[in-house]
Amino acid sequence: MAKTAALRLDDSNPADVRLVAIPIRVSTTMQAANDEGSMKTQLQRVRAYIEMKRQLGEDWREVAVYELPAVSGKHSLQSPGLQRLWSDIETKKVNTVLVTELSRLSRNVTEFLQFVEFINEQGAEFVSLKQKYDTTSSQGRLFLNIMSVLAQFEREMTAERTKDSTAARSERGLWNGGRICGYDLDAEHKGYLISNEREAEIVRVAFETYLACGSIARTVEALNAAGHRTKAYTSRNKIEHRAEPFQFNGVQHMLKNWAYVGIKEIGKMRRGKPGTVPYRQVPAVWPAIVDRKMFDDVQALMARNGQTRTNQAKDVRHAYVLNSGLLLCGACGSAMEGRSGTGRNDVQYFYYACRDKKCSIRVVASEIENAVLERLGVLARRPDIVDQLVAATNTQLQRQLPVLGKRRRALLREAADTKGQADRLLTRIADFEESDGMAMVSEKLAELAERRRQLESAVRDVDEAISRVQAGRIGSESVLQALAHITELYQCLKPYEQKELVRLILQKAEVHPREIKLAIYTEALSTMAEGPQLATIGTKRSESPNRLPDEDSNLEPSG
């Protein structure tokens, strides 16, 4: 923030009047909070220099002080605090910039050289007390450039030392800063945490609540309703952080934080993939405050919720495994959808109904789902039918050989073209002298390398498909074995896994008044072939349907 005096340059001022702008800067809030610290010292030194110039008979006048508390030198010249300085130089309010040393203005070579060029164009001067710069001579500008490079080098070296130190501490399982609910910083041992029992109980309540309800939003509501709040603390910079109600993102981070089970994470996971630093975990130096089994259960529940997009902690009233177009109405061909209704004595019924409101076909959910499983099991006892299906599948796969061969040749051509583009770029590297040009070449080479890897992987997949077709590896035995255990496997799966299993095998099922027609993927049972071979089996519905809800009951899909 600039503190500007009433003085300004006008036509009445003689040419040798120095209207001085004084930027003062510190990098951290801790330095800025010190009333007797570096900022006061900088201001005292430049004012003493101005007074000395006056005693020598020179007309130096302080015009403005530009304070930059807690501003990094990396981009300080572009900060809001110094944007006013550029404007004041341009409007001739100041003609001299005075600092104690170069690093107080900037540690970025590119930005600093742009600033020097700007003040030269405006006829202004730059003065540094420590380095004694003179921007009016070529030697002075050369020395100024060298020192600015060294200032940037010092900043980069400091950043690298900090990064290396942080990485080394992480490898030892030490905490690298910041506050976390459930723990306090150990004042005697830097990098250690000590348990805060009151906050630790809040953390455990959050884990227990999520396991019970399966919802982060409801966990947040429960924590706030119970009067729990976030961690309150005062930072090393004397900034007070008050306790606040919990928010969704904070609770989500809490439930995923390995620190609560005494684990230190190194590196980052981005969408399930490691970042630039390899992701790994090391034992932490602080104690765990959450039971490991509870933590693992929470991670598993969150993963299931994300995979199924449903709350897996809730009791599933009924899983409509034939939804999403698997079950069709034999009368009109429309898809049937799962619904629920309440009959007499508040008994709830689950059934499938045709989406076409003009069609009246409905069937009890358990009846049609059990019938599908039963008929799949019947196939295991009919080797003659399975032999026919497998033979038809293998015939269909043999017809795919020309298509697969054509696909393979196209992939090889594209891979060769990609390699050629990369080779041509490599021969032109010497033509790119500028860093921007080299960056573009490197980026393009990386794209070509990634595309080539993808093409090579696709060729391998096609080769495997061709090998499987040529070997004719879909056999009746594997299909019969899979069908024989389909019912047993189905009963062991969770609802969303049952849906995936049925969708893997069943292409569609048509419901007729006295018959169900199934269309299945036989190659999915053998897991050997790529393309689906459809086989249709007619089955009789000999069972009497269970009672369906009355016409006036709730026919809308359940929530």
C-alpha cells in the first residue's frame, strides 16, 4: 500500500530535484508483524540517505513509501502494492526509486530488467544503497543485470533448499507444518504432534457417524448439531483462527487423512495416479487417534459410494438388477423399469412395469429376477444347447479375423507415421534457439511419445484378439463351468455387483404373458472372446405370479 505525500512534480521544479519513491518489502507475515523489524529498518536507512544528500546541497524529497508486507520477491513488481509505483513514474510524480538493496524490490530477473528499461524510458533513476548502482552508464547497467541474476539465483536456491528439507523431513515421518484437528504441535520437538483428546474425540465421532450414515453431508450436519467446531488456534504469525462450523470439504479431508492412523503421506495422488513425486506412505512420529480398522472401513465405504453413486450404508430395499434397458416388454417392445408400491397392511411390493402407459404388463421383481437366474442355471445341465451356442460364437469370431487384420494394419501405419513425425522434430532441434521454441518442441515430442505408446498397446490388444480367435479358445467346458456356479456366485455379491454380473451375461430379457425370452453373451461366460454372440432361449413361466399392488397404489419409482 502506498503512502503518498502532497508533493508532486510540476513545471516549477528544477531539473535536479529528486522526487523519491521508497519501496520497502519483507517476505513473511512474521517479519511484517514485527514493529521494530526489517521494514522499519529499511525506511530508516533510506531516509538517512535522503537527509545526507540534502546536507550535501542536493534537493532530494521523499514523495511516497510503498509498503509490501509479506510479499515474495518472485513477482513483487507485479503486486498491487507496486502497481502504483509504475503509474507514479509514468505520470512524473516521482523520478527516483530508492531501495536499501536490490532484493527488496525484486528477485525476478525478467521483471526487474523490464522495470529498469521502463524507468530509463521515463528518464527516472534507480538507486540501491547496498550495491551503489548507477543506471546512467553502460557499466552500471551491466553490473545491475549481473546482481539481479544473482538475486534470482539466491531465491531459487532458497526454494530448492526448502523443498529438499521438507522432503527429507517427510521421509522421517515428521509433520511439515499446518494445524490439524485432533493434534497440537509439540513445542519441544519440531515436526512432532501430540494428541489433543478433546479434538480427537470429535475426529472419532466424525468417523463413526460416517460409517453409520454413509453421507459426508449428514456427517457435517451431525457434527454441527452436536456443537462441535473446527480447530481454534493462533498461528506463529499471531493470526487468530477462530473455531467455525464444519464444512463439507473439511470433513471430507478429515475422513481421508492418513495422519489420524499415524501414517505420513509423501507425494500426491491425482485422480488415482501418482504425481511428479512418487506417492508412498511412511510411519509417522505421532500416535494414531483413529482405529485402523475403522479408518479402512470408512475408505472402503467412500469408495463404494463413489463407484455406485449410491449410499451403501443404507439398507437396500430392493436392487432392480434388470433396470436400464435389460428387461423389455414382450407386448410392445418398450423397456420395463423397477417400481415399488404399498398394498394393504402397509406391505411394500417391488415389481417391474412397462414404461408405455398404454401397456398393462407388470411382473413381480423377485419372480423375473429368479427366473433369469434359474434359466441360466438350467443351461449348465444342457450341454447340447451350450455346444450349439459355443459353435455359433466361434463361427462369428472367425468372421472377425479380416476386420481385426485390417485394424492391425491401420494401427501399424499410424504408429509408423507418429515415429516419423518425432524423428523429423528431433532433426530440427538445432533450429530452435529460443527457450519458447524448445519448450514447444519438447511438448510436441511428449505428445507423440504418448500417442505411440497408445498405438503400440492397441496393436498388442488386437494381436491377442487374433490369437484367441485363431486358437478357438472358447470351449463348452468353460461355459458350462461358469453357468453351474452362477447362482451361487450371485448370492455372494452385493447389490451393485449383482447388477454388474447380470449386465455382463444378459443382453436382454423379454417378458411375455406366459414366456420369458433371454438373450445372453456366451463369450462373457468364457472370458475368452471379444465380440458378443447373441443366443436366444425361450423359457416357460409355469409359476403363478405373486399378488401385485392394486391399481390405485403408489406406482411411482421408489426413491
